[in-house]
Amino acid sequence: MILTICPNPSIDCTIELDSLNVGKLNRVDNKVETFSGKALNVAMGIARLGEQSFATGFMFDAHARLFEHVLDKEGVKHEFVYNKGNARTNYKIIDKRAMLTEINDRGEKVSAEKQQELVDLVKKISPDYGIAVMSGSLPKGVEPEFYGKVLSAIPPHVKVIVDTEKANMLSALGSREIYMVKPNLRELENFTGKNVTDLYDMVDASKKYLDKGVKYVLVSLGAEGALLTDGTESYFCKSASVAVNSTVGAGDSMVAAACVGIEKGVPMQEILRMAAAAGTAAVTTSGTNLFYRDKYNEIYSKIHSDKIS
């Protein structure tokens, strides 16, 4: 089974408009609400690929039953550290030009006592898993060092995968050996301070992660595809051409499929192919919905990974 740790669950409200007119009245064409969070999305993606996952992290009392209902429906087992108040709401505004505007809330404050409770919970349950994923932002009151505290509680035999922004990532990298990270292109450039223009630049920039003990760097490139490198071998997988409904959740879907590939022990190029298929399948769904298995299988059959070094 695969453990996922979500420190900041969210209600994602996707609003579709004809066009976004700043400073003017906008009328909604369609609105969809989903109960998620990056690591919760990963857990559900793993389940959709037929593997077992277990979700933990912080949860907020006012919306806990709604999140739990979604996870139960997807077949994801869970145990959370509960906090008073509401889960944050993130707004994803999509106009008919396929432009995405995001407004992300930070959510309720989490106390030091609750933070320690989650560290203790992860320490208790993580030895039973072969892979653990921690991803996403942190709620109010939680400093970037929390990433390192949580990951330090996971025993060395567990392969840890991290998907988060720079300060949290630095904390994670300083805590233990990280098996895989999944930056997008913007995050890769922000973390390394390098301007990336082609695949070879991406491989070179990825060395900053690898030099800090990371085994694999999976770079998501949106409609262009994805890259996977370990510093010795590097592969690129071009995305299939599909109609894009929403890019939200595509990166989490990639992480989910990569976890399944790692758990199955498949080679690098196959991990990349699986991740690219899931990420591409995710953009065909509306709102923040994840990929569906039949679409994943269809896209997987059409794409392949090519060695670039």
C-alpha cells in the first residue's frame, strides 16, 4: 500500500466563464466543487489505478464528513488529525480561452500540538508502507520546517516522494533521502535559479535536486509531456493530443501513476509513460476531477518514452 500525507486539504471550486472581465460583472456558466488536496488526489488516483492507498494529514471538523465520504467512495482508507473550523476553499476560474486563474486560500490555523500529533501519527503508521507521498502547501501556523519533521518520522526503508514549493522542498530535502520529486517547469526554474529552454537544460537543472540526494526527478511539462531523470539516464514522453478541459489535478495524477509504477518495480521509462498517461487523462476531465481508468488506458496505449541521454 501507498501512504499519502496531505497537510492542507481544500474545497476546490471550479468556475467556468465565457470570459474573465477584471473589475466588471462576470456571470457563471458552470460551477463544480470537489473535496481534495494534492496528496488526497494522489491517494484517489492510486485507487483508480487499482492499487491500495491510505490517506492521512490534517482535517477540519466543519467539512470532515464530506472529505471522508469522497475518500470512502473512491476506496481510500484514511485517518486524520482533526482541527476546529473550516477547510480552505480554492477558486479555479476557467474562461473559454482555456485560461486558468487560481485564487488559493490558506485555511485555518493549526496549533503546535496538532502538528506534533500528525508527526506522531505518521511515525506510527508509516513503517507498514513501501512508499509515502507528502505534497501540497501548509496551513496557517505551520512553518516550512514541518515538512522535514514529518518526513524524518518515516523509516529509511520507505521510498518518499515530495511535490511542493521551494521552502517546503528545501525542508524535505534536508530531512532524509528523498526518492522522487515532481516539479513543474516553473518550480524547477524557481528552485534551481536556472532558465530552462530545452530538455537538456531540464536535465542539467534537475541535478540540483539530485545533488541533494534525490534519486529521481519527474518534471511535468503540461501539454508538452514529461521528463524523468536520475542524472545518469533521462527519458522524455510526449503527451497525446487531447481536448483540454482543466489542467487542475494533472500533476497529482502523474504522481499517483508514478507511485504505482514504482511499487510494481517497472523501469524508468515505464514509470514516465504511466505518469504522462495519467496526467494527460486528467486534463480531459472538467473541474478538478481526476482521470478515469478507461481514458488512462487509451492514452497509455498511444504514447511512449524516448531516451534523451
